[in-house]
Amino acid sequence: MESKRHQALNYESLVVANKNSEPKAMEAFAKARLSFDTTEPLILHLSEYASLLSIDEATLSSAYYHCRPAFEHLDDSVQILTWEDPLWPQQANGFAYCPRFLYVQGDASLLKCPSIAVIGTRNPSLEGKKQAALTSQAIGSKGYVVASGLALGIDGVAHKTALANGHPTMAVIGTPLSSCYPSEHSELQKEIAKRGVVVSRFAPSQPTQKWFFLLRNRLMSSLALASVVVEDRDGGGAVRQASFALEQKKYLFIYQSSVDNHSVLWPRQFNGKPRVFVVKKPNDVPRVLEKALKSKASLDKTEEKSVQLDLFSL
């Protein structure tokens, strides 16, 4: 097994031994990196790892041998990225629940490219499907990576439209790479891995849990410059991602048609907040985002000059 797989396996063993709680495992792993080579098999440093995690060696050993087969059988096409990797997407750092490892199939360099997430309900209207396709085409034609979550409905339309038009697309999934949810999109997942990129924060040894999909949405939001909620129900996954986007100080786009739809309440939750834009047409999304980014860059330069002047006056 190559070194990165050993390292990811060791970390995942700490997570499992710690009852699937990442914070303490992450802290122990960080201390371990300062003391010995974490790319070596965990079993060679069993007592040190167990001491750092404050658990008995038998528990940690059991977790290691439980996780190991899945890593041994991991497809050779899977790249494992760490925080220290040049391909690691720095825009994901600093946010809640940032993963320690990412599992990637396809063009990993797309993770660092400017992307916009196109998200929404699994049961869209015909108008919603049309809006998703036009949104994907609009942002892809301006050079942005079309990001989405591989779900049925809006997500699938966004990915398929990008592929059909030769635009790069990124699927941020809520399962390990060895799985696919929903199963109807297994071929789509393979196609995205060939022509774009598929990324997961979940180790191959992890059984998929319902709450994984919220972590998927958090990760997708952090990777993207902005999220576009095409159409969703109150309490839907896309609406949750909209909240994550604002929490992470990213941009959020909502269509006027959603604001005008009085059968849902969620648009009123966001309308009027900073970094939220209500747009009428898909072509408005890249145009308004470019203006927002230029405005932010200009403001950052002004603040930087102000700080320099203050320092000079001292």
C-alpha cells in the first residue's frame, strides 16, 4: 500500500476508534505527525497512537484491521489529497467540518478552479429543470466549473448539461467513491470521473449515513465561489447549503421565480441579506458574480492601503 493510503487509513482508524468523532482524532493525528512518520502502518506505532487518543491498544488495533481491507481494495484511479498536497483546495480550509483527507477521481486540479454550485430539489418542475440546464450552460460558458451533488433532479440536470456542452463539472458526493447514491446515477458518476472530477470526504471503509449528505453540502459550498438554488422545498438540502454558503461568507443566488412562489417560505429567509442576489435570468449569475468579485477585490485593496497608511503613520 502506498504512503498516502497508509496515512489516510491511519487517520480513519483513529476516527473509528474514537466512535466516528473527528475532532479528537484530528488533534491526535496532528500530534502524531510531529512525533513519527504517519505514512507508516499504524500498527508500527500502535502504542503511541493509542496514547495520543487516550484509548486502549486493542480498540485501536481492531479499528485499524476493520478499515484496512477497504483501503487495500481502493481503486487505483483514486487520488487521496491531504492538507499538505499541492492540489489541496485551499478555499475549503478554515470552515467548520473541513475534512483531513479528500478522495478524488478525475481531474483533481478542477478542485482549485473557480466553481459555482447549481443545486436544488430532487423533484423539480419542468420549469426548474429548464432553469437548471440554462444555469449550468451560462456558468460553464463563462469558464466556471459546474459543481453539484449528483442527486436526482436539479443536480443531475446541471451535471448532464455541463457534460453535453463540453464544460467541466465537479460532483461532490455524499458517499465513499466506491459507492453511488442514487444508484440511477452510477453511469453519470463514472462519466464525470472521466471528463471532470468526483470528490468525496468519506473514506472507503465508511458505511454511508444519512447525515453524510449535509457534510457533502458543507464541502460543496466551501469549494465553490457561490451556490445557486434553482428550486427547492422548505427544509431541503439545497436550502441547507444556502445557509452554509452565507455562514462561509460565500455568495448565494436565488431566482426571482422562487421569491415569487408563495408556496415556499425559504426565499424570504435569505432575501435582503449580504452576499445574496436575487436574479431573473441564468445569464445574470456569472455577470453579477463577476461584479461582486471585482467589488470585493477593490474593497480589499482599499482596506490594505488603509492598514499600510496606518502603519506608516506610526
